[in-house]
Amino acid sequence: MRSGWKAFRYWGNNWLEFMMYSLAAALVMFLLESTGMVNEGGNKFLQEVLDHFPYFLIAGGAIILFMIGISYFQVYFSVLVSMNCTRRSTVLRILCSMVSLILGILALCGVIWFISGSEEASQGLIWLPVAAGILLSVAASSIFLGTIMTRWGKIGAIIFVCICLVGGFMLGVWMATGEFELFDGSFLQTMPGNLFGAVFVALGFLMFVTAGIFSAVVLRKMEIRS
Amino acid sequence: MSILTGKGITKVYGGNEVLHGIDLELESGKIYGLIGRNGAGKTTLLSILTSHNSATAGTVTFDGEPVWENPKVLEHLCFARELNQMLGVSTTGALKVKEYLRIASVYLPHWNQELADRLIKEFGLEQKKRLNKLSKGMLSMVTIIVALASKAEFTFLDEPVAGLDVVARERFYQLLMEEYTQTGRTFVISTHIIEEAADVFEEVIMVDKGTVLLKENTQDLLDRAYHISGHKDEVEKACSFLETHHEETLGRSKGVTVLLEPGQKLPEGCDISIQKLNLQKVFVALCGEGE
């Protein structure tokens, strides 16, 4: 019980730290973007901030998620296993930490938009599931990359990234030449907003779970050296 | 009394078998010395015994329960491994000492923070420094703090005194004996500085080329190890029924190391010199062959 509380406090501190990083990244991007904004009066400016800052928070959060996912595997995986955590539970802890960060970012965006109460903020709230899907996908990518780097080192990561780049390029060229259509995008315009969001969340969640399973399988017999 | 048992432990890396079917039993309440040459397989063996590495074949159990990925069993074990000075920025080395010890305090269930704080102060460790910025000696101190403060029933230390000066090494042995006397914990210590550590080892495990050459009470081993020297013919006559190791010949003089088996006695009536050996010399005699 006592060790459970200590672990909760430890990961809670980590969560807070990474939320602060996400906020800081979002603030920097927002300030850079908003230097061109005309101040038409305090209330209007505040309204603009409340309406637009969450988008930067999502973007900042995505960047931080990507970075911490890799560093969790590279740094914390070997340390936690050397401190007698099982490999499976360590992967699970990392996944839970990333999910809690995503939830924290989304919750903060939701609160800011709720406080704003404007039409634009209402639109933002509707698009939160899409943001969730995007953040889950980013987290999944970082889990894949972090796992590959931990298991096969930087060479493995470079090969993985090259395969993704080449594959994506070839798919793009193929689609651009009209030889292959992945899907007819027009259905997105007719899809109800809530279903659209649900599709994104489902896809993001599927990617995240796949990445988690991949990580657990690849690292199940990982040797800890330092 | 708890027992950590390894049966048929084999490890293969890419076609190269580094551990060959090792059988080992470690009882609680003892201090074991694990000695062997570089590349003998000591660290690999320790990491397999503590689930840091998987065996290609064989089993490791603790009181009959498998050790591999078993949190119930892992609670009783702690492997404080040698932290490499070549830790990169993107790996464990990116952590600060404070963070590393904090993780230890969270996940080692019997962690004693008071002892850890006392040792940090005694060693003068800078907690805000990153692990990859520490000297070899300071890294050894971090290893020692984790090992002693973990209060684990079975604690494994891999080269804990590497990089420590002689004063620090003496202090480590004192701390080890204090902890052992107070708690009766089991320690398994691998080291290259054999003669210094020999006094604390109740049992010695000698590993050579992936096999366990011997596992024996240290004093019993030393009681049956002798160096016999003299004229070549006299030595050969005296040792005709004994297994000899590490033969050294210089002109017409010869020196050999013998380990008496049960029932064997030292040769008498020969013109030879017989000397007792220390643990280091026994080790060199047994593991230094073929150079």
C-alpha cells in the first residue's frame, strides 16, 4: 500500500512536470503566433486567448508527448527493470503515464474552452475527440520509436524512420498519380461531427494499443545492462 | 532459510555460449564472493539470477518460485550493478543521482531512506549531478548506496569497489560487515580485488570460462591449498598422486599449486618447500592456466 502511494506520487510528479513542459511549449508557440494580433481591448484579447490557446496546448502537448515517449523507454525502462519492476509492468506504467498526460491536456483544453463560452470555443469542444485521436497517434508513434531505439539502438530507429519516410513517399506518389485512391474524402463532409470524432479516437486508441502490445512483446526479454 | 537456486543456466549470445549449464545454490545469511577473470561470465550470471537477463536454458528459482518477471520474488532481490562511466546522455546517464535514488526508494520495497541519507552524506555525493558526469568512484558509491539501503534479503553487487580508493574500500567492507551483522542479509559480491575482500567472504564461487570451477567455504578452500616448490624431480615425486595446477619451472626448480582432496595428505619425506596460499594465489593458480 505504502509503496503504491510512493509510486503514485513519483509518477504524479512526473505528470505535473510534463504538463508544465506542454504548457510552456504551448505558451511559446502562442506568443510567437500572437505577436501580430491587434489588441482591440482587453476583453477581446482575452477572448482570443481563450479561444485559440488550447490549439497550441494540443500542439505543444503532442511535441512533448513524442519526446517523453522516447525518453521514457530509453531512460526509465532500464532503470525501473533494474529496480525489480517487471518488463510488462514497466511498459504499462509508461503507457498509463502517457495516457494521463493526454487526458490532462484535453481536460485543460476543455476547461479553457468552457470558460470562454464563445461560438468558436464550442466548435473547439466538438473537435476535442479529434485532438484525442491525434494525441494518441503521436503517443503511439513515440512508443514505437522508443521501443525500437531501446531494443535495436539508434540504427534500428534510423531504419524505422527511413522505412516510414520511403513508404509514405511512395504511397503519396502513387495516390497523386491517381493510380490508387486510399479513400474518397467526400464522405468526411457528410459524416456527423460526433461520429467523425469517434472515428479519430478509435483509430488513435487502436494505434496506441497496438504500440503498447508491440512494446510489451519486443521488450519482454530485454537485457538490462546499465 | 531462503534458497536461490540456479539449474542448468546456459546463456548464448549469437552462437557463442558464455555460460555452460551452471548449477548454483545460494543460501540466505551468507556473504559469497564471486570471482573470475574478465569475460568469465560473472556479470551475466548475476544478471540472470536477478531477472535482469534471461537465460537461454535453465531455471532460476527462489524458494521454488521462478524468479523471471515475478514481482513477488523480485521483492527479495536487489542487483546493484556496476554503473558504466560511458553512460550516454540518452540513457540512464541522463538521470541525476537524486532521481536515480528516488526511483530506488519508490520501487525497492524495503528501502531504508535513513540509511541512504546517511551514506550520501558520508560519501559526500552530489545529488544534483547527472550519473554520466560522475567519476568511476562516485558511480561505485551510488551502487553501494542502492545495495545497502535496499535492505533486500539477497543483495548482489557487481564490482562495488571498482574505482574506490583504499580508504573508501575499507569503509565499504566495514559497512558491509555492520549491515550483515545487524540483518543477516545475503550478499553476493563480485570483485577483482580478491585479497582485500577475502576476509569478508564466507563462501567463494570461482567462475572460469562460463562454468563454476568451485563453490566452497573460503577457509576450507584455503586449508587445502598449498604451493609446493623445490627441485623439479623432488616436486614431481612428491606430487605424483596429487592434482597440480599452475606449474612454474625455472631451470631445475619447479613450483606447483595443489588442492588436497578429502583423504589426501601433504607429501612427507621429500626435499621440498610447502607454503600456504592466499585466495588470490589460489585463484591465479586455478584460473590463470593457458596464458
